[in-house]
Amino acid sequence: VPAFAAGVIVLSAFRGNYRTRITMSIHRDVSSVVACVTIPLVTLAVLAGMDRQNRRLLEVGIATVFAIFLVRACVYAAIRRVRSRGGFGERTLIVGAGHVAVHLATTLDEHPEYGLRPVGFLDDCDGEELSHPLLGRVEHLDAVLRDHNIDRVVLAFGVSRETALVDVLRACDNAVVDIHVLPRFFELGFGAKGNDVDVVWGYPLLRLRRDAMRLSTRMAKRLFDVGVAGMMLVLC
């Protein structure tokens, strides 16, 4: 049982089940939770052989699935309630000030249960008739992230050239923020799908996987490589 529990925890960590999410619902966790429970269960059953111990493992596995879903349902409900009352809010910057971006910001204000608090927009426009302040141009993204304590960035596209957006995002590799992209033509059903997508009141936000590019991760990987190489040299 301890080995089974350790396997579930490790697999859940690798699959990102402990990552903070915008939308919290049980139905999107079903496949991931079942996989994280089934793989260690089957592995231990094969290693232990076909005996009466397998029945106990099966009982533990079924109980674990139901326990995880029960706890997650309670936690999700509590977090949504706290968010609706203004807690656990994340300062959100929207890159792009087009029609879709303005509607997204209004939607986030009307539905605080998602926990995203729009701070303003970044775009190459004059900022008139916007629901939130225009904090600068796209090339000012790095400075705005520092000055306004931004937690999340949503790339919603606007009048800026896409090449400029790519350069800006590359310059922010070491920023400790999560970056989401609102796919174009999502109204026509072309939105992205998968575990990295959070649907916010009809808006699919695709989270960019940038953990491998961050400075802290690169340093940890470098230390690991040096440590393993050093041990191998000693053994040799």
C-alpha cells in the first residue's frame, strides 16, 4: 500500500494534477486520476503475482479513486467560493486590446469564480473605449510584469504584429508567470483541447508549457547533470 500511494503521488505530479488551474471541475480530472491510480495498481499486481494480495490492492485502488474525487470536489467548491468573494485572485494582463480581448476582460470581471483579475491591456493602440487601462505597448511586457506584479498573461491578439509577440514572449522566458493563449477562430470550433486548456465561460485558454525554459529549472537540471556526471567519474 505505501508503494502504491507513492506511485500515485509521483504520477500525479508528473501529469500536472497538482498545478493550479483556472477552471476546476471533476469531469476533466477523471481520465488523469484513473490513469495515475491504475498504472501503479497494475504494476504492483504483476510484481506481486496472482494471489489474494491482488484483491486487497484492487480494493485500495477503487477506494483511492473515490477518495480523490471526493476530496477534489470539496476543495474545488471551497476555492470557487473563496474566489467569488475576492480571495485567491491572480492579477492578469491581457496582451491585445481587440474586440475579443475586451469581451474576455469583461467576462472575467463578471465571473470572479475563475480567480483572474484583469489589470489592463498591452497593445499598439491609443487605448480609447477600453474596459481596463492600457498599460503600454507590446514591447513593454517585461517591464509591466515587474511593475504591476502580474501573475498570469493572456495572449488574446490585437493590432500588434505576430512577429513582435513572439520576440516579446521569448524575452520573458524567465518570468515567473503562467502564459495562456486564446486561439484564433475559437468561435468556429477550432479551439485547442487537452489537459493544458482551461475553458473560461466559452473562451479556451491554452497554457504554454514553459517550465523547461525557466532559469530555476535550468539551474536544477544543470546541478543534476553535474552530480550524476561526478558520481559516474568516481565509479569509473
